[in-house]
Amino acid sequence: MTNHFALASLAIALIATPALAQVNPPPTISVSGEGTVSVPPDLAVVDGGVTTDAKTAREAAEANNAAMAKVLAALKSAGIAEKDMQTSRLSLFPQYAQQTRPNPNPGPNVISGYRASNRVTIRVRDVTKVAGTIDALVSSGANEVGGINFMVTKASQLLDDARSDAIADARRKAEIYAKAAGVKLGAPISISEDSGSAPAPMMLRKMGADVASAPVAQGEEVLRVNVSVSWEIKPAQ
């Protein structure tokens, strides 16, 4: 009896498989939608440091370490926590100069000294204190300030309203196409968010800052989210 049951089940499966294979996906309209929101930055990342030249590698390293210690102390006094200061580059390289000769042909390059560099990345959690942080950097001896990155740390949450707007924008477009094609818009079949707009965290602006007390404008940034939506379409009747 078991064999008869197995054969019957196999026969049912063989009959059902072609029927399932003939199921076609419903016709759809696929469009993209965009939503935006304007927000002020809540974090700034400042890059700066000290570069020191000396005759010997030891002199360059020691002078650079002493100068950088003053810079870090000034940043702490300006209210920057230790967890928000991170060394981003530490280097020591020989400097070369071309050896001169009495004849027109120059001699080989020789080591003329050493250059030590120490750069630090600073996270400023109160963006109103960016100018003060730059002032603390430069006035304490930092001779390199690479730039400022304003950022939005909770952009994903701030984009929730924009996501709703993006869906509404996609529906508006889909309804236009459906009307033009003489069909009716059905239920959404698929919704996907563009991975290229992942908001985690976003750079708003990068600017140079070479002198103390430089004016800094944080401004606002327009965060964008893009979605792709497919709707089922039905006859207009």
C-alpha cells in the first residue's frame, strides 16, 4: 500500500508542476521617487596637527612630541574630551638636498635633516565651538589644519519623513503613467531604497581653515532618500 501511495503522490506532483510553471507575474509599473529633508549638522570633524623640521631624527621627533603635547592640552582646555581626539597620522622622514660641486654637474642627494609630523582628528560635538577649536589648535602651535567636515549623525531617523515623501512621489508618477496607459494602479508589489543614499553619517561640507579665528558657517544640508517601487496594474474598467 505504501508503494501505491508514493506512486500516487509522484503522479500528483508531476501533474501540478507544469501548472505552477505556467503562472506569469502580474503586469507592473516601476518608478522611482525622491524625498528630501533639510537639517543642520550636529557634529564637526576637524583635522589638524604639527609638522617639525630638525637636523636629526631625534631632534625632530622630540620637538614634534613637545609641540603636539601643547596642542592636545589646549584642545582639552577648549572642552574637547580625550575620546574625541584620535591620532590620524604619525610620520618621520628624512629631508634631502642636492649636493653642490664646483663643476656644472650636481652631486648626489644627501640628507639635510628630518621632518616629523603628527596629525590628530578632533570630533566637535557642539558645532558652535568649531571656530574656538580651530583657534585653540593654531594658537597652541598647530601649523597644519586640513579642513572641517560637518556631519549629521542621526540622518537615518531624520530621513523617515523623507521616506514617506519618496513613496508619495513614486505613487504620483505611477498614477500619471497608469492614466496615460489606460490602466488602473493596483497594490505595490515591491519597494526598495537606493543603497547609494544610505545616511550614515553624511558629510555636509568641507572647507579649509588656515588661520585662527576664521569665520565658520555650518549651514544646512539637504538629505535625500530614493526609493524604487513597482505597482501592479489592472484594466481601467
